[in-house]
Amino acid sequence: MNDASGFSDAHDVRAAGARAGRRVEYFTPGWNVIESGVAIGAGLLAGSIALIGFGVDSVIESVSGGVLLWRLYAQQADERREQPAVKLVGLSFLLLAAYVAVDAIKALVQREAPRAPLMGIGLAFASLVVLPLLARAKRRVATRPASRALHADAWQTGLCAWLSANLLGGLILNAIAGWWWSDPVAALVMVPIIAREGVAALRGEPHMA
């Protein structure tokens, strides 16, 4: 009876953790659909490569959020879905690293300065507030189903918060000091970090911060 009770309690804890994880992950694609739409729209209107790139990043993170919802959808499939979910999140890391690298190098070669529309600055600031809170919430719920995929997705959200800071800093520095190169240089610094996390996730060893 004690074994059965312990199994039931563990199952209840996992089920509660999966529900909490789904609530957090539902917010991820919702926020990123809005973020990507505003960023790409504002970027096209202003001719800002930095904003368009930020919007594409949001699309990639939406895909990652969808993968995690798939991972959490059926409690009985948790173990079977865990490993492919980790690898899919790792693939999204590598897609993000590739896009950021190409976008940053293109901006440096063509000397493309990030323009500073008020909508873009406001979006970058809002993302800098929301994304760290979302990453912390993901890390908190990731310990309840003990999911490496959730931990990896939380780390990706944290990296996207850093990209928000890069975007905001690049827009402001270009507007105030004319430092057009600050945004792509900061983005290039992030590329090896993002790629390293992608490779680790593909190996089944994601960052567990």
C-alpha cells in the first residue's frame, strides 16, 4: 500500500508539474506571435534589419515553445517525448545562432545602421522586462517534471532576453552616438554561446541553470 501510495503521489506531482509547464509554455507562443508581428512590421516600415532579425528570433522561439507543449501534452508519453523534445530545442538553438550570425555579418559588411522607431524601442524594452520573468518561471516549473527540455527552453528564453538587450542598446547607441556597429557586434558575441547550447542539447546535455 505504501508503494502504491508513493507512486500515486509521484504521479500527482508530475501531473501538477506538467500542468504548470503547459501554462507557462502557452504564454511563450502567444507572446512571441505578438512580438514577432510588431518587430517585423516595425522593421519593414523603418528599414531596420535589427528589428526584422529580432522578429525572426521570436518566430524561432515560438517553435521551441510549440515543441515543449508537445512534450507536456500527454503525461503518459513524458519519457518517450523527452529526448526528441531536447533535440528539437537544440535544433532551434542552432537555427537561431545561424540567423543571428548571418544577420550580424550582413549588417557589418553593408554598414546597416539599426534605425530607432519608437515602436521598436518600446518593444525591445517590453521584451527585456517580460523575457527574464518568463525564463525564471520556466526554470521553476522545469524542476517539477524534472525535464531537461524545459530547462533548455528556459535557457533559450534567457538568451533571447539578452538579444532584447542587444537590440535596445544598439538602437539607443545608434540614435545617440551614431554607433551603428554596436548591435551587430554584440549579436556576434552571442553566436558561439547560442551554438554551444544547441550542440549540448542535441547531445542530450542541455544547460540546466
